[in-house]
Amino acid sequence: MQNPPTVPRPLSQLLEKVDHEQLILPEIQRDFVWQKRSVMLLFDSLFRGLPIGHMLVWKAKRLVTPKRFHRRKLPGEQLDNFYGYLLDGQQRLTALARVRANDDEYPLMFYVWPGREDNEDVFVWWRNQYKSDPWYVRVSDVLQRNFDPLAYLRDIKKNGDYDPAFEQRIHNDLLKLRGLLDYTVGVIEFETDNYGEATKLFIRFNSTGKRLSRSDLFLAELAVKVPGLAAKDIQRVAQKYPGFGFTMPFLTQCLLAVCSGRLKTKATEAWKDSEGKDFAVKDIKEAWHSTERGIGHIIRLLTGAVGWQSADLIPSFSALIPLVVIAAQNDEIAPSEAELARRWLLLAGVRAHFSGSVHTEIDRILRYLGDTPSVRQLWKATSRDLRKLRPRDFELSRISGPVTSLYLSMLADNDARDWCDHHFRLNGTVIGHNAQLQVHHFFPKSLLKKHGREEDVINTFGNYTLLSASANLKVGAEEPATYMRRVNVSESELHKQCIPTDRDLWHLGRYDDFLKERRRLLAEAANRFLGC
């Protein structure tokens, strides 16, 4: 362990070892979390010859519980032809592997046009417009060993914009791109058969920057305390509920809160009791079984009483942790407390209760809840900061966020329907690629702009309604007093969306009065729904 050597290795060799399961991920590793921008910047750095940092490999001699690895041996058995466990470099190698494999989510293109500016992006994500554009080539195609730059040049010469002076630069760029995987990185290799020692190095190596969050480190320590729990049980629950993307670090925080009654702690002290003694493996496993049941109860609360069908509407996952603890300890959220739990969760989101020192606040709440937690105690611990809503709370411009999540919960509770298709329930989402609903400006944007209204007055929650895409198309750019005669909406559905029924307010000249009345109705309806 003293001064482990740094060995230069080409990326292609490391990827080959990944392909042959000679380089794998230990249980302590987190999932792939890079955004697409980071993937693109990695390729840009490689193309420009910029450093991309060292990698860290643990050269173990015996198998431990891995992630995403089809094991042919049992943990503890001798490993043959094995290189090691990747402790740092997962994000970079995974990004390279996905682009190389032409992964549908990472269709990276290279802009081969020789006349591009030096500061112009040479890597872009695939779009339909590039399909017939010869100056864009798939990076995955070029990275294949059988890629022939000369054949590509023969094809591109047929393009009307081709100039013979381009040939050398295009050829050089393609060779440079094809050689990206030959880029050499420094790999720090250390040998030990002590899993705890390897994990401590992993945590130390990843704690100096912003690479790992505290919850990632909790997960790494858990993998040492209870091998297999994270890779098997926690990962299974992370994938169990479609639409609710509970990450393994979040589930680990829930387990820690259930097991220890705290969340603000150092990673190396996470799985110890108040006296500094290690929790028994049996106790951690029992706490996990309770946590898993608690998660199930919370899913039923979210999809039932709250009316959310996906994680897109959850303003703060941190707010779920105290509720998970209550459900885990009581093996339910009592039906008599479900509405109070809904009120607490929605107001905690609108009031941004968990936007500051999250771990400190959750610790305070958990101490207040004690050994017999309940939703009523949770409400008492926080109610001072969860005041009822006022009309000015609906002056914000954001389409998505806690207020929209509250509004959608209200619509679901009222069984609100689309204005055109009365069988279509307004209980979906308005953000994300699976959004079923669209935000409609009751007073159309184009009309208000035409009459000189400013953006902050146009794009305000008081002017937002939720409709299906088909209904939104039927509105056009007329004032509500005109198009609402054509779109026959019942007064009941107008009430559900808190639309003033005084039709005089639907004229352009009364827009400011409409907003004032709409915000008043929204606040009244929200407080009535929340029981405030």
C-alpha cells in the first residue's frame, strides 16, 4: 500500500479488460451519473490532447461482491486472469464504452467540416438534420478498428461543397479521432485482499473533490459492513418502482436514518452507534427490511393520497426520509394520518423546507420523533415554518416546481378532466420526456405580447392552466372571452382549475384583475385541500 505504482495504459486496453470482465466494479461504486455535457467534454479533451486524470485500480486476488458482473465464481474464490476492481475512472470508461457501442442515449457525432472555427464544437449529439449531412460522422463508426478514412473521403468527395484542399485536414482529423482510444492514462495500481482497506482508499481518493456526495460515501462504507446488501437488495429496490427513480445513495440515506436515527455524520462513522461501536450486521439487515417496507408504504402514499405518479413531481427527496422512518417504524402510514402526511409533504416542498442544511434539519427532526415517530409529531416539529398559502405564493413564473406539484395533486384529488376530452384525467406530469400534459396560458402569450405586456406578467402561475396537447391546440391566439365560447367547458371543471367564472374578467382589458382573482382562488383552494 506504500506508494502504489502508476502504470501508463491505453484506454483501449482498459476497455478491452472491461469487455472481458477482467476489470469490473466493486459494490462500493456508485452508478453512472455523468450528464451528456460531461461525456462530450471528455471526448473533446481527448481530441485536443488535454489530460483527463488518473484512474485507480484495486488489484485484488479474491472475488468480492461486484456490480453489473455475471459471476462465474463465488465471493472469496481465487481469481484467474483478473486485472482488478475499478475504484476511480468509472464515469470516464463508461462514457467511452457507451459512445463506442453506439448507445441510443449517447449518439455522439463528429463535425468534420474543415472550415470550422478553432473554438467551434467538433462534437455534437445526433439530430435528424445530420442524417443526410456528409460533414457529420458518427463517432462510434470512426472508433471501429475497421473504419477506413480513405473510403469516407471517397464518399465525401461526391459532395458539392468538397474542395481538394480539404483532403489532408479531413484525413488527419479522422485518424486523430480513430486514435482516441490509444490515449494513455496513468493507472494507480495497488494490491490488497483487505476489502475495508480498499474502501478506505476509495473514500479518501474520492473525497478530495466534488466527485462523491456524502450519501455516496455512506453507500461505500455500507458495502464494507454488509457485503452484498447494496449490490443485491438496495439495487433491487432502486429498480423496483417504475417512474420513481430512487437512487441507491438515497435509499442508503433512508436505511441510515432508520438504523441509527441520524443523518449528519462522517462517512467513516455512519454505521456506528452513539457510543462509536459498529452496528451488528444482523441489525443493519433488519433495519433494511424495515426500510424496504417503509419505501413501499411511501410509494402508496405518493400515488394515492398525494396523487403523484412519478418522481418528476417530488420537489425534495430529502423530505421523504422522515416519512420513510415513520412508515418503517410503524409498518405503515396510518390511514388517519395520510392527509396530514400529504399536507406536510406538499407544504415542505412549497416552503423549501429542505433547501438549506438538509442533513442538520433531518437530524433535528429525527431526534424530535424519537423511538415512537408519527406524522403528528413530524408536523409539530416543523409546522412553524409551514404556514398556509397566500395569493402572492402564486406570483412565480416557473412551470415546474413545488407549486405545480401541489396544483397537480389538487387536480388529481378533484378528478379534474381535460376541457376537450372529458375522459382524460389531469393527473399526469408536465415535465420530462414522458409528460402527458401541457401548460396552457389562459390568456395566450402571443396576444399579450402583441399588446405590450412584459414577460414576467405573461409567464406567471396565475395565467397557467393544464390541458392535454390536443386541447391546447384548439385555443389559438384569441382572448379567453372568444375561444371559451368555442371550447365548451363546464363550470365545474373551471372551479377545479380555479378559473374565475366571471366572464368579464376574460377580456384583455381585465387581465390584471383576472390574475388577482385567480391567485386568490388558487390560495383558497390550496388551503382548503391541505386542511390549513
